[in-house]
Amino acid sequence: MIRSLVGTFLVAAAATSLMAVPAGATSSTAGATAVTVTAKPHLIRSKIQFGRCGHTCRIKVRIKNISRTTVVNVRLKARLKINGRHVGTCYDNVGTIRARKARWASCTVRSRSLSRAYDRYLARRSDFNQHVFTTTYYRYYR
């Protein structure tokens, strides 16, 4: 059976007439909605490296499968921010990662806003602080 990364959200309404509250005790959740969240298992870890970053930025990510199951259909999305501003997004299809193994993924960001940020840095008008947010999508056998 193949499971995807999408988590399951269960919402149960708390009925005050059905709740058992001891005598003399007050219930802080009376009349509120109880929410039970079942999130996806986190089966992978990642480590980010930068290459040279100028008018184009090369982003390398090491994705390690920390579970005992094979992870299939692994895809990477990397969002690059320079000085807190979003300058580009890149994607990579990694493939299958066997249990306890690691694979490298890399992608390149090329955009007009990245080029403008680098030009401002060369003209000494701003800094060039790089930050990458990565999201990894995958499926696993269960």
C-alpha cells in the first residue's frame, strides 16, 4: 500500500451534554470544538549547501531517508530569499530513496529579482543575505 504525504485532519465536535465532567470541576473546553490532528510522518532530513550565488544561485540539498521504509517519488521545492525578499523558486525531481540512504538534489534559481538584488549588492547599496526554505514531497510504502 502506498501512502502519500498528505496528513489527515479529523474534527470532532465536543457536545457538552455528552461530556462527563466531575462534580465541582469546571470544563475549560465546554462549548468549544475539539480538533484532533494526525500529521504525516517525517521520514526524511535535509541539509542545504550553496554554490556560488550571483545572477544565478545553485542550491544543493542532501536528502536523507531516516526511516526503515523506501521513500518514492521524492520531489524538492526550494524558495530563495535575499535580504528577506523572495527572489525565486526552483524544483527538482529526486526519485526513490531507499531505507537509511541519502541522495543529493540540486536546482538553480535564475530570475530578474535575483539579478537586481545582486546588482544592488555590487553597487554597495544593500547586503546579500541568502536564506533558503526547502519543502520535500514524497510517498512511502507501508
